[in-house]
Amino acid sequence: MDKGLLANLEGTSEFKLAEEIARELKNNFGIDIPDDEKGYIAMHLLGAKLRLNARADEFFMISHNGAVEAARRILVLAGEKLKTDLMKDDKILEGLAVHLKPAISRLKLGMEIRNPLISQLKNEYPEIMRVAQSLE
């Protein structure tokens, strides 16, 4: 883990919780957790709080406006390919922006993004998934 990122994480309450978790693992199972791993635990805790906690949002430095702009660009490009106006409904824009904020933050931190519903989505919405892949 980047030392600067670890130093930033060490000042968070999530890192303190990660230290407690590490202490419990050592006490109960004899497992030593290095500081880097405590940092990753803290990042996951922060990521889980991202939608609910403005402080986590500041930590990741992704503004809502930035997520809205990214969502807007995606919807315009996807709409062109699908030959439909995806921007006509503000709820679509807002929903995508809310969905993108934690994803962008995780990508900035080098964290993996997994979607347990991806197989189902590919089966139910093949054209939309094809368009999404073409936007990469």
C-alpha cells in the first residue's frame, strides 16, 4: 500500500476499528495483521460508508458533481448508441451518479469492483451490456 495513503488512513476512525479487528484476530487466532492489511480493512470500511457518510466522501475526494458529470457523459454516449435519449429522466442521471461515486472511489484506491449480479444482467440486458462494454 502507498505510504501516503496509509498515513491518511491511519488518522481515521475506520483505521482504529481495523486495528481493533487485527488485535482480536491476534488474540483469538494468533494471526498478525500488518499495517498495510489494516489499511485495506479501513478502506473497505470507508467504502461501505461512502453513501452514508460525508466525511468518507471527503476522504475519497469525489464530489457529487464529478459523479454527475461522469454519469452524464456515460448516458449521452450510451443514448447515442441505443438511439434513445437517456437524459430525459433526471432519476436515471441521479441514480447512475449515486452508483458511480463509490465505484470511482474504489477505482482511485486501486480496489477491485465486483458485481455479483453481472451474469444475470448480461442475460437479461444483452444489448445494454454490449453498449456498456463498447464505452470502455
